[in-house]
Amino acid sequence: AYTLALHPNPVSGDDAVLAFTTAKAEELTVTIYSLSGIRMGETLRLQAQAGQQRILLPTASLRAGFYMVVVNGEDGRRAACKLLVR
């Protein structure tokens, strides 16, 4: 699995940065969900190289509250972390 870090968290501006490391080059998806499981906005799809990843997540359209940021790898690996929007 990936170890995810979000900065800033809580976020009160337009963007948050998601940081994590991949062991190999792979295709990833990043999705933000409400705590009730509703997808918030578009799923980001990216081809990541091995190493440290930094992804800018747009948060301006999110209402204040808690969300889950979920990263899925092409081999079925998955990781999630909470995001607080103020």
C-alpha cells in the first residue's frame, strides 16, 4: 500500500497537495469521496514514475466537511486518507 500525506490538512484554500511514494512506474487513480461514498468531482488518472509523487488536488468546489482521498494502483493496491475542508 501507499503511505499518503495531505498538506495542508485541514485545507481552507483552493488546493491540497497529496504526497506519496511508488516503488515502480504505474498507472494510478486518485478520487475524492464524501464519507457517504459519493464521488466528488472527476477521478484523476496519472502515469506515475517510481519515487515520490506530489499531486495537486482541487478542493475549491468542496463544501466544509470530511472527505476520503483514495489512491488505486494498477495492481490492486489501495490507500486512503481523510481530508478536512474548512
